[in-house]
Amino acid sequence: MLLELTPLQRWMQAVIVHPGTAGEALAAAEAASLLPPERLGDVVLPSRTLGAKERLGLYHGMYVLRMAEALESDYPALAHFLGDRWHGVVRRYVTAHPSRSYTLNHLGRHLAGWLLEAPGLAQRQFCSELARLEWAVSESFDADETPRLGEAQIAAVPADGWSEARLVPSAALRLVALRWNANEWLDSAKDERHEHPRPYRRASWVAVFRRNYSVYRHELSQPAFRLLSDLVAGAAVGPALASALRRRAAPAPETLQRWFQGWAADGLFTRIETVGPGRRRA
């Protein structure tokens, strides 16, 4: 019995990603519907030292190890925090969310949400927030390169044009609001000289961005984060500033100026779009 390439690939994936033993994977409904277990020898030949099931078992057994390795590249701090629990968490996660893409870059996209519901996992909320922050770092690193907003572009906007101007964010910018000290813990994981803090509730607001091929994380005040979030969501500068000034603890003009100067210097925006009666300039 010979399989065409597409069903053969489906069968191979169904076997490799199935939890349990290789024998259980071969007998599972999805794999067995494509190739009866007794016909394994039709598609996998024995070697001099291993039978067909044993050879397939090597790939089956390595699957979780490979997934753990791939996920650890995106979540090194989480893997370090979980320690001996990491491989068990990965096994359960990839059972719930197996790889469905030609690339493993997307494998961890559901991990933060899954951790919130992970049965038997201590400190799930902290783990989820640490995962959210590390995923933002990963996305920022992989984002498309976009030009930085320059001084000439800023100077070209007339004074009466700023009210309707929109700041287009960099493709690498991510904003993360946290309720636990995940950013502090990630800092400690980056510097081996520091002891890791214990997880505790601590609100923080973090901008993640890439500059000169390196990813940075800057903690912001809550007012700065809310204003930046409004701008990233597409609000024009005028309405966004007006909203910021109406809030409790409204920032002083010099504080606003310092925020905008810092955001421009960090490359958080790529261009300015201005809209006026009968004209559009970008």
C-alpha cells in the first residue's frame, strides 16, 4: 500500500504529534484512517538494527524535545522559571496546540492564553504574563523593518496641522500592560548576576520596540502608556492629547514634550499622516 505525498505527510504528522507511545500514535483514529498500523512496513523500512516501529519511534520521541527547544528560544525566561516543569508544560501545550505551520515561529502564539487555564500549574497568572511579555519581544524582533520618523518630517508639519495629524507606529512596537512583576523578572533573567525576585502583583506598562537590530523594553507611567496606546490605535494627536489632559493627574506640557521626544528618539513611529480639507499628506 503506497500513499501519495499529501496523505503520507498528514499521516506522518498525525503519528509524530500524537501523545503517548508510538504504538498508540499508529493506532489512533487519524493516523489509522490514512494507514492501518499493520501496513507500517509499506512506508517505513527497517534498518540493520531497528524495526520500522522503532525507527518511527525515534521521530515520535524527539517531537516534544524539539518543540521544547523551539519554544525555549521564544520563552527563555519562562522556561527558566518553570525549571523541571518546562517539558511537562510543553508536552501538554503542544498536545492542545500542535504545530500546523511550515515554520515554528508561530508555535508559541497561544501559550500565554493557554497557561491561564493550564491544569495543575502553580502561579499560572504570573506565568501567563511573563509569556505575554516574552512573546511581545519575539514579535518585535521578527517584525518588518520600517523607517524611523525623522526630524525633517516633524518640522514639515505646520502648527495648525498637528491637531489632525496621526502618528503611524513602527511595525516592531508592542505595548504590554502587566499586573505582575513579569518585566522585573525578565530583567533578572537577562542578568545572571541578579537574584530572581519572587512573583508578586505589580502593575506596570511596557513599550517593547526594536532599534538597531536590538529589542528594548521601557517601562512607562500609566498616563504615558494610555496616551501612546491611543496614538497607536490611530487617534489623531489633538484628540489624544485632549483626552490625556482630561484625565486625573494630567501631564504638564513639558512632560508631554519629553514623552514625544523620547518616543521619536526610540523610533516608535515611522511617519506622520496629516489630513485636512481636500488634502492628504503622508
